[in-house]
Amino acid sequence: MAIEIKVPADLAELAREFLENRKTELALFERFLREKNFKEVARLAHNLKGNGACYGFPQLTKIGDQLEVAAKAGELNDCANLVRQIQDFVQNTKIVVVAGVAV
Amino acid sequence: MSMTSGKSVLIVDDSPELLKFLEKILVNVGITITKAHTVTEAWQAIQTTAPHVIITDLEMAPESGFDFLEKLRANPSYIRIPVIVLSSRGDRSAINQAMGLGAKEYVQKPLDASLILQKVKKLLHSSQFTSLDFKNMPTVEAKVPASIVAGSAGGLQVESPVRLARDSSATLETASLGAMKFDRVPTLRSSNNIAKMNERGGFLNELRFLGLTEEQMRSLEEIIRRWHTK
């Protein structure tokens, strides 16, 4: 099911780039999980938590928060589930540009 | 012209995406941005131009935002630059530590663009700090009183009412060095990193001798040896 995210015009390009970067990052998450490198998973998740909402994706901030907690606890299955949620989100999200500025 | 136009903000964060976002919203209101990914980069940046406001993350490596706040507080040139801490840490101990180290505002991530912009504008409005362009600052020559606190054949630690900039030249006129029979006053170069003002209002400046001959070096070692055994 497609998710529509409304983004002000002045942020549209940055938001698209941010979403594209998440697609690239998925491969990193998968690699670090295969290597059980929870420290790196937590680091990436921490950044996702900090940046998602400001680019217009509070859902990614929420997943990033949960993923950071799971990675710090070394919960491999939880981490894998949350990475799948990121994948679903980026694959199904469509950015809708609306008039106006971010602030 | 708007109140923010022409003002400068240094942003320190290890996340390139956060730097990019903040740059976008601050440049939109006419603010000039300098970005740093580490405390080392930030420190280098402010040696060139001290900004009107600093925004810094806390959790960075190898040096943290707390380390950066400490360095700023220890340096009289930068202590008055208002700092906003922008961190995902929301615990009381982090907030207390940051504010205790001199941060003016504490904003928790995830970043709220309008909130950070409001804080920046508030500090730019209330700040008395004038941005300093150290790179293009005029140099001055001055004769000031100084006292030798410690010495070795490599250099001297000198207390004076002025803080010497790193790599500035100095000459020392002192009776105790007259015994060295220099044909000229020895030249010294400041190796200061952070010279802190002491309780007497003076600065301890680290000075290195330049171009001493072996004979002068031996003479100096003898003077310092006698000086230490007094």
C-alpha cells in the first residue's frame, strides 16, 4: 500500500535524496546484521532516529529509535524485523510536494 | 535587511544529513553556515572565523560535544559565543552537564526545524558576541612586562598580561639572559594551544627558542640549572 508523505516545496529535493539514501543504507544494515555488528547497526539507527522526522518522515524516526534499542540489546530478530519495516517504508513511500516552505 | 542576514553559525554534527538539513533552513533566512563533522574540524574553523552562534551535537567521536564545550569555555576568545546543544540525549544528566559547561540552549532531537530556527534567532538577537575574523586580524607589536615562570633549554614559560597567538614571534629582554652573552636578544616563538587566564589576570605563554647555537644552548642550560637550584 502506497504511503503519501507531504513535503513543502523547498524541502522536496532534500527529502527525495534522504529517501534514496535509505535505500542504499538498507544494504549496509543487512551486512552489519549478517556480521552481527550491532554497534554499527545502532549507529546508523541513531542517525535515522535523529534525522527522519526533520526530513518529513517521523515513521523513520520511530523505527530508528526502536532499532537502536534492539541493536544495543543485541536482539538480532528484532533488528531484522525493523530493517524490513524500513525497507517496506522506503519502497512504498511517495513524496507529494505541497506549496510552502519548511519553516 | 533581516536580523539574521550576514550572521554566521557553525554547526557541528557527525551526521552529514543533519548538517545538510540545518544548512538549508538557516541559509534560507540569510545566515552564513560553516559545517564541521568533528570537534577537530570545528576547532580549526573557529580559529579562522569565530561565528556568532554555534550549534553542536553531543555524541561524536573521538571528541564529544562536551569536550568541545570545555575547550570553548577554557578559551577567553570563544567563551562568549552562544552555544545551542542539539542532541538525541534527553536525560537530565546530559542536559545539566551541557548547561553547566556553558551551553545557552538545549534542543532534543529529532530536530524540529522551526524550534531550532527560533532558538538561533533568539541568540543572534540577544548575543553581544561579534564574529571575529582571526585570519585577517591586524598584527601588533607591543612591549609588555613578563616574568619567567619555568624554563628549559628548549623554551620558557612566561607569565604576561597578554596571551600570545600561536606561532607569533617574541623577543625577551631580561637581565638574567644577559649572562648568556648573546650578541642579540634571543628570538622565541609561541607554541600556545590554549593559554588560560590565571587568578592574577595573567596568561602563561609557552615559548620555544629559535636558532640557538650549541654554545648558547649550553650557557642557557647552566643558567636554568642554577636558577632551579636557587
